Amino acid sequence: MTKIPAACTKRALTGRAVRLELDVEARDKYRRLLAYIYLDGGRTPSGCW
């Protein structure tokens, strides 16, 4: 993740309750976590992705 998307993600999610739902495979071949992000109320975040 580059600095700009990381900063956008941090700004969008800081201080908010989130729920992670793991994908079929929890990790990829590089051991990165694969998960969907849901905000409180079931919404998905937008604007950064």
C-alpha cells in the first residue's frame, strides 16, 4: 500500500467501529490478510478504494 491510499484509509476509518469478514482464503501467498471491511451499520467504506 502506498502512502496516499494508506493515509486515506486511516482518515476514513480512525475512530470508527469496523468489522472484518475474511475471504475464502484468509491470507494470500505473500501472507497479507484478505478481508472485507464493514463500518458500523453494515456499510462499506468508500472514497479510498
